[in-house]
Amino acid sequence: MSERLPWDGHDRYLLVVAHPDDAEFSSGGTIARLVKAGREVTIVQVTSGDKGTPRRDLTTQELVALREKEEEEAARRLGVKTVEFLHKTDGEVEPNLELRGEIVRMIRRHKPNVLITHDPFRAYAFHPDHRGVGLAAHDAVYPSARDPLFFPEHLEEGLEPHKVNEIWYFNAEHPDLFVDITGTWDDKVDSLCAHVSQIGDGVEVFPRVRERCAEMAKDVDFELAEAFKTVVMRM
């Protein structure tokens, strides 16, 4: 177990997530720490959450516009300058070659040292989009993003192959990196407050989130944590 951020030597981080609010719920405190430490953080939003509401008075197009606006505001509150939307359909994400290629393009465009995504290997992970995005991102890192004969059309776009140094999986069953977010808890909450369509005023949500962050910190010497399973790419 370790707490390395933000002094681990990496400069660029890319989060690949399924839905608006996934980055903030899983990693908002970590993102805030990275940005405050001068690291470059980019969020790739695979879907725009176009089905994620119990409301029946919204069209899909209206919900997309709303949730993309909320995600952009949440990212702004964390200091993230770039959010990329891939506009896949909510609830229908599959870890196929098309999605892998789009994530490879994002890796080659933004050249992250670290890619952060859903853990697709966690037992009993319910949401198929989380599994699909995590697996597609996992498969995009190696060898696809690294070797030039994978998706050679990217070369024509001026995008060179890129090697990611590490993958961090959030919501992992067996995390080994625990990030102290005690000092950035308020930043995490502020970013989540942008997702009004999902959490309302947050009164019922934030106690549960804080309890979860406290649980992740129970074996380390700080109050609140976000946790990740890390894989160092040695190939």
C-alpha cells in the first residue's frame, strides 16, 4: 500500500470513464491533487449518460446536452481543461475494436504517462458500460497505442504511437495505491455538486461517499482516501 501522489514523476494523466460523474465519484479528490501539483489531467467521456435519469420529461438530446454541460462544469471546478466526448450510447458500450481505436486515438493525442479507468476485472461489477470501458481502455494501452501498425490511420492524422507507463483501476477489489484526499475532499464535493441531474443537492449522497472514502483510508494514516489498483507497463 502506498501514497505517492503527486510526487511520482508522472506529468500527464488520462481518465477514460463511462458516464458523466464517474470521474468525480471515483477520483475527484485525486484529480484535484494532481491539478494543484501542476499535472495535466484530461477526461475522456465515453458516453454522455444519455439514458441516466428516471425522468420522462426529457428527450435523449436534452439529457445529453444537460449532462455534458454538467461534466464540463465539474471538470472546470477541478481545474481540468479538456474533456473529450466520444458520444457512445449509454447502456450499449461494448469493448470492441471500434471503441479500442477511439481510445487509442485519445492516448496518442494526449500522451498520458498514466491512464486511469474502471477496473473491468472486479467480480460482480454490475454496470456493463463500466466493464466495457475498462476493458477497452485496458486493451488500448498495449500493444495498440504503442505500436505503429495498429490503427495506422492515426499516423495520417499526425498522431504518433505512445507508451503508457501505468494503468490505475478505480473501484478495484484489491487496490494497492491509496491517495490522501483529506485536503481535497471539498474539491471532490464541489465537482460532484455540478451533477445536479444525478445527485440533486447531494444531502443523501455525500455522507455515503465520505463513508466510502473513510473506509478506503482505514489501513493508512490519513482520514479520507481514493484507492486504485496499479499496473506498471514493462513491455
